[in-house]
Amino acid sequence: MLCALAPASTVNAALGTAVGAPQSDVNGSVTVCTYKSINPPQSVIVRIDTSTNASAFVASKSQFVTQGETTTPVSGLGDQAFSSTLSAGSITNSTIVVLKGSASLLITGSASLAQVEALATQLLPHL
């Protein structure tokens, strides 16, 4: 199970969250690990696709832009990476998406971009 690569303790330490164990949803090569807490209400999503390519990565970036989210290239992570930050009211969600070989990693949560990037850095060697 790919969610075992990112136990709640690792997520909480990196992001400063208080989420519980992840719910894992697997659809083919894609595993989505959803972490939630009630007090305070938080959620973190770690999505791993073990069978992707550069074209699919570019398409995923286009989806952010289509939804009106600004993306910023991130250097030093995987083969390609970009980030996006979206604020609604007092909540800011930071997202980072990384392509490494034939795997992609998406992390989104209510944490700073630096914290989300730090978690991606911890998880990438395991992909």
C-alpha cells in the first residue's frame, strides 16, 4: 500500500497538521491517500501515480491553469515540478506536483508551500 510511504506521523511532522491515518483509494496506477482531522478541521491529500509521463504531467498542470490557479515551476524536485497556492477566506491550501521518472506525486494541504515541498522531498526517494 502506497499510503504506508506517508504515515500520518510523517505528514503531521512535515506540515504541522493533526490528521489521522489515511484513507486509501486505489484506481489502477493511482493511489490517493486522504488524511483528515476534525479539530481543527484539516485535510491533506497525497496522490501517487506510478504510471505517468511528461505529457500527462503537462496536462495536469493545464488543469490548474484552467481552474484559474497560478502555477509556479519548482526546481530541484524530481524531473519536473510545479506549485500552486489557493486561498479562500482564512484557509490557504498549498499544492506541489512532482514528476519523477514514470511516477507523479501530488501533495495538497493547509500548510505553507515550504512545508508541502519538504514533505515531497521526504517522499520522493521512495517512488
